[in-house]
Amino acid sequence: MKLKAKYIDMDTGELTALLHVNDSTEIGVREQDRIKLKHENETVTAIVHTTERYLKPGEVGLLGKAFQFIGPEVGEVLEVMATGKPESVEYIRKKMDGLELSTQEIRTLVNDICEHNLSQVELSAYVTALHINGMNIRETVDLTQAMVETGETIEFDRGPVFDFHSVGGVPGNKVTLLVVPIVAAAGLLIPKTSSRAISSAAGTADIVEVFANVNFDAKKLKSIAESVGGIMAWGGGLNLAPADDIIIRVEYPLGVDPHAQLLASVMSKKKAVGADYLLVDIPMGLGTKVPTMEMAKQYAHDFIELGDKLGMRVECAITYGGQPVGRAIGPALEAREAIAILEGSKSPNSVIEKTLTLAGILLEMGGIPRGYDRAREILESGKALQKFREMVKAQGGNGDIKSEDIKIGKFKAEVLAKKSGYLGSIMNKQLVKIARAAGSPKDKGAGLIIFKKAGSKVDAGEPLYTIYADNENKLNEAVSLAKKLEPMVVEGMVLARMPGITRFQV
Amino acid sequence: MKLKAKYIDMDTGELTALLHVNDSTEIGVREQDRIKLKHENETVTAIVHTTERYLKPGEVGLLGKAFQFIGPEVGEVLEVMATGKPESVEYIRKKMDGLELSTQEIRTLVNDICEHNLSQVELSAYVTALHINGMNIRETVDLTQAMVETGETIEFDRGPVFDFHSVGGVPGNKVTLLVVPIVAAAGLLIPKTSSRAISSAAGTADIVEVFANVNFDAKKLKSIAESVGGIMAWGGGLNLAPADDIIIRVEYPLGVDPHAQLLASVMSKKKAVGADYLLVDIPMGLGTKVPTMEMAKQYAHDFIELGDKLGMRVECAITYGGQPVGRAIGPALEAREAIAILEGSKSPNSVIEKTLTLAGILLEMGGIPRGYDRAREILESGKALQKFREMVKAQGGNGDIKSEDIKIGKFKAEVLAKKSGYLGSIMNKQLVKIARAAGSPKDKGAGLIIFKKAGSKVDAGEPLYTIYADNENKLNEAVSLAKKLEPMVVEGMVLARMPGITRFQV
């Protein structure tokens, strides 16, 4: 059927075409079916939406991306015909029915995801089926491999390549800024790519961006890492395992992260940069992605097994994620806290302890004995600071950077304890909400500094935490949210009184 | 935040708003999050899409329905703020995790579906989770009730109300046109609502529409049914269980129809018209929705139990659906075949036999003994024809309607047997594809007449079936599809030759 092209100034993340119901009936397609559109030598397959209102019969509306893809003039005639679903939809059905997918089926599926051949409805069914029915280790290996193969890969001229990943979910986890320079200062190659915050207050890339560039292409990343020994880059600037970003867009609204997909997401990005040795930090605790020890051990086991099948030596550290790591939350505040430790600060202890343990494991994986002690020497001798500054300079920042140079929010408000007692649990998710209300991660100076950790003795009127913001409105919003959420509750020592048994005489 | 309204000439089935990424970051929302938009006293909640390209910062794009909903002028300023997900998303998560939903949770979920509060991604997750994890009978009852309550209901002044439903999936199943007048002629009230074809060649509503109106509001439906004793209406013209249509839009692209949803879909529509007695026809066989006897019995059991909990007496008939019912497929051709039987035609036997059995069960449910014999008397005496004509007249058609008045496709082509032998299996789905290629159900005259059924002896050159079409192009398309698909294959009596064992002497 021949239809006139109409441009629709919109993009839905799918390749979408709008047909008048008369034409869709004529062509024999319904909402969510597919049509093939042809213009000169270009063809594109689009998901059908129908309307009686927004088009006249004889027109086909093409949304932004689909239009540009085949590039007609507005009003030009396109050849439009019905076409079938991609095979992958059948494989999603198989997974819905609890069946195992073959290597080839997984490869086709990942390819269709990358090519934007699947609709939001189909992707959501994939994520849901994976959440419920899971994948075995063979399928997970295939999924990881397919995700690597459909994206960019980087090969380093010198090796082996060391890498580090934190599963995330714990606020204030700025240890990457310390682990990477320590490991690089020990002479190991560690080209670390990180993500930006999705729902957290600051991803490592958001923090590093406070004082250096993070957005590099593969060639530049390779040259910096090889000359300095390490880099702290934003993974999203490269095209590593692009299927992952498309899948995340559907996982996010459902609030799920299926086990096999989480494993493949991490491992595909590490495999794509050619990691030979990988340490995975699994923060465990309420409010993280991994609430129980049992679950943490399952993840550790699966990361290690998956690494083995992919030819990567993996170790895991299950760490305490029940409350923030260190005192600072938010890009600039976390940067400042991390750099101060490189400069010699002895606190917060939780950050230093976690850093040295993780860096130590990586050093031992690289054949350096007594890793923890060696990591401490590197940190305390100032070699880590020196390596950090080399990296910052190579990434376009100031090679003489000092912690006090980092600008933090101009506006601040202290939250005080209402009564004396002991600090009960700290609610990570509530703290993150407050930091985000204050502007974090977009406003670099926004965030929190926490003065008390769980179990601390607190006197009425003592500050619990300070909220920082780059603008006053957001500070006010964060303060009113803080009043509502109460993320840090002071309790008396008697947490609950259980009434005894009363006997009656009738 | 205040943003200028921009109108986007498109509709996605969701309430969608497009934000520039700068503004979405500022508001603190991402793709698939929700915002509340306020204009004067109207507010609407929309799903966020983001762009860097199709809007300028400071603008908010509203798709057709969302725009009309709050009705600003283009360029007018709207108040835009972030808002949370509806609770239902949590209940979908619960079902994804295999948990039982409470009555109140199901009610909230169905309500959010009807109010268009859920995105395509969320609806797809619901359907997928339901397909995999199912619902118990208590949940299914609650789902059905909630679907009834969120739509229109009809109460008849005289009762009891009899009803009939076919689960579908078998082509040529025009028996409703015969069952309804027989049951009504016996003095029982049968206000039958039917659907249009989705993927079949003709739904009952498509067939009836050949010779009468099918689109009535509740008041008119009630008055016709009460005065004539029966009606054959299109259910889609009413607002019965509207959640169903929204859910179907997601089931369709995934090619699934979760058990609990299918049950609730049928039963909610019957409950909404106040059915007291319901007969469910479950066509069983390859290529139908119910391929095995075991599955058919499970459906029957669940329909009966669900009916019991809803205060409805349900019986089920598992019928043979392995090949078309009768000879005609397509709206006008099926109408003609059915009316000819009312006029006294003794064939096709499969249609008459199925009709009398089903109508007989309904009569017996209504307290009329020897239902099959009574149904035959009503049919053979011409009382069914008379009642049918009363109904046609009340529905705005010709009260003297004759089968030969029905116009069938002007263009036709016969498909001949290539060789002699016996007809093997008939592939329902392929026949439907050919009928649809010929224009069915939109072109009323299009369809097929089948001359041979499975097991028939066939001579080379004998006609197997005739394709009818209202226009020549479509006839040609259907013919070339028929050549490709070969839905009726003639085989010799020896279907396969199994080679014996050959012994070698070395």
C-alpha cells in the first residue's frame, strides 16, 4: 500500500509508525503489529500504532527516529506493507513458558534488542519472564557473550587488565576513587569504567566529573590507561554492551533487576574492556540490592562461576551496606572526602578500611603478597595521591588538585537530634531521597554530611547530619523532606516494652 | 516547574508527556517516571518520555489524549511536578514474585488499568506475570468482580437471563445465529453480546452486521431483548468490563491469553449483563485456543467453579474444533449458511448437530426437558426462523430476510485437488489467513466455502474450496497465499513408508 509520509515530532524509544485505522485494516495489521516502510533504497520496520484522529487515511506518521532512518520528504509516498514479528518474540515466549534458550536464540534476542527491533511491551515481557523464570549458568554465559559481541570492545597492548565493580545500592560508596590509584600505583593496569547515578545520589562517574573529564572514546581511554596505569571513566561514553542500556530502560520502571541480567550486565562490560582479573564488591544489608547474606553468597558464587566460563578470574567481597560508607553523600562532598584520605586524613575509618581491604585483594590477585599492608603503604606514603593526580591531569583536570579546592554547596542546613538516646538504624533510601531533593547528583555541590552512625550515643540538640545545596529552594525542599522522612531516628535504650501477664481472680 | 504546552499529534495508548532532558533532570524524573500536569483546575498524570531533540528546554509535549484531557492552548504554561507510581505497580511486582493478591489490591489494579494509569511496560509485566504465576480461584473471582464493577452493567426486568459463549478459535463457528433464536423461541431470555474478529475471519458481530445493526447502547439492548426475547449485539458497543480491552491490547502482541485473564474476560462480560445461566462452548483441537482434552476439562472446571462463586449456573460443552464448523468462512458466507438452515436446509450437518446440542443444553438449563429434541422441533417448525426475523427487524434489518438476499463476494476462484487420495488434516489457521487475505472480515462478502472435510475421498481436479472476494486484487492475493500455504493436503492412503531392515553379508 502506498501512503504519504507525515513527520511526528516525538520519539518513544521504539521505531513507531502511526496508521489510520482504515489503512491498518486494509494492510491487515493491528496496534503493536509491524509494518515495513520503504523509501527509495531504505527500508525500516516499525511498530504500528493506529488512530482515527491524528492522521487522514492515506497518510503514515513516522516518529522522529523512524523518519530520519529512511529520510523521506514530508508528503512523499512510501511503500508500506505488513511484516511479521522478529523471531525473538518467540524466544521471549519460550522463556515465559520456563524453557531454556539456546545459544543461537539468545544471540538473536540480544541482537534484536540492540537493533531496536523489540517493542516496549516485548522487552517488558522479557524482563518479567527473566525475573520469574531466570536463566541457568549456560544461558547467562551466552547472554553475557552476546552482549559483549553486540558492542564495542577494547584490547590493551599491555596486560593483564585488573578491574573492580561495586554492585551498588549503598550511599557514600566513593571507594573507587581510592582503590584505582592504589592499584595503579602498585604497577597494575586498571582501566576502570563506572556509571552515573540512576536512582542513587552519586555514581562514581558523577563524583569524578567534579574534578576531571570522564567522557572518552575507546582510543583515548586506552591511551590514558596505558600511560598512567589507570583511569576513572564513564562507561556510558563508550558503546560497551549497548543492549544493557536498552534493557535498563524497562527494568527501571518495574523496579526489578533480574539476577541473570544483573550478572550479564556487570560481566559483559568487564569482558568488553578485556578484564583478566575482577574484584566484585557486593554491599549487603537492608536497603541495598542484596538484603541477605544468603543472597550475597549466591551472587558471589555466580559471579565467580560466570567469570570462570568467560576466562576471567573473579573474586568477590561481601561488604557491610546497612548504612552509608563514610560521612559524605553527593558528588562534590564525596570527592572531597576521598581526596582528603589520599592527602593523609585518618577518617572516616569505614572508607579507609573498605578501600584497603578491596585494594589489597586486587594486589594479591596480581601476585603482590600481603595486599592489605601493601595498599596501606601506598596510601600512607602519598604514592596513591601522586598516581591520583597523574590520572586527574591525564583526564583534563588540575594535576595539583587538593581536597579543599572542591566546591561544595553554598547553602546548608543542620538536622539536630530531637532527644537524647542512641541512634537506631539509618535508612539509606531515605537519605538518598533527601540528597536528591537537595539537587544531587546534578547539582554537584548538593548532598549530605552525616555525623552519627548507627549505635552512636546522641544528645538532644546535637547535629545528626548537614544538608548541602547549590540553591536555596532545593535546600528548603530537602529540609522539608528530611522532616517528613526522619532517616535517622534516636531511640531510648529500651526499644519496646512487652506487657507481662496479668492474672485475674474472678 | 512551569513549562509551555506543546501539542504532539499522536497517541500511544498511554497518557504520555515529552520533556527535554534538562527539565526532566531538574524535576527529578526519568523516562517512564510520572509527572503531574496542572492547567487551571484540571490535572493529569502522564508517563514521561525524554528528548534532547524534539523539544526545547522549557516546553512540555503532550500527546493527543493527554493534551485534550487538560485542554490548554498551545504555548500556555502548565505547572509540572514529579509524582509517584500508582500502587498497582507494587501489586504487579507481588504477582511477579509469585504472591497472592488481596481483594483490595486486585480492585486497585483493575481500577488503575481502566483509568489508563499504567504504562505499556507495566501492563506487559502484569500479563507476563499472570501467564507465568497465574491466579487462584479466589483471585480470579475478585478479578472478575472488579472488571464488572469498573464497567457498565445491565439489569433486566424479567429473568432469568440465559447466555452463551464460545471460547473461539475455530473458523466457521456461526452457531450463535441459530442457538439464540431457538432459545428465544422457547421463551427464554437470551441477550447475547458477541465480539468482532480479532485474528479470525469473522466474529459473530461481524456476521450479524451483514444483515442487521449490532451497535446498541444498554437501554436499547435491554428493550429489544425484553420485547423479542433475544438479541445478537456487539459487546464492544457497550462499556462492559472495559479493563478487558486494555489488557487485550498487550496480550495480543505477546500472543498470550493467561488462563485467569481469559476466565475473567468471559465471565465479567456475562456477569455485567446479569446472566443467571451460561453455557460455554470450548472448541478443542489443534489450532484452537485449547489444543488438548486435559486443558479443555481444566477450563470447563474453572468456568463452572468461577460461575458458582459469582452466583451463575454454568455448564460447558467441549466441542470438536479440529476443522471448520460447516462449510462457510467469512461474514456474508456464514450468514447465508446459518439462515439457510433456519429456512430448512439439512446441511451442513456439523452446524445443525452442534446447534441443536448447544441449544438443547440451554433449554434443559431453563427447565425444558429433552432439550435436543425440543430444539429440533423449534428449528424444523420454522419457529426459530420466525424468531430470528423478529430479532433482525428489531435490530433495524429486513424482517423478511432470506438467505439468498445475502450478497457474497463477486469475485471467486476455485482451488482444485492436484491429485487423488484422501484429505488429511485441515489447517484452520491457514484457512483463516487466506480468508483474511481475501478481505474478510472487513469486506463482508469475502471468505471461503469448503467442499471437503478431513478424511473425505478426493479425485484429482475436484474442487477443495472456493475463495470469494469483493475485489479482484484481494482475490489474487488470497489465491497466491492459498498456493503457498496449502491448508488442505490430499494424501495417498499410505501416509509414510518406513524402510525395513536391510541385512548385509560381508
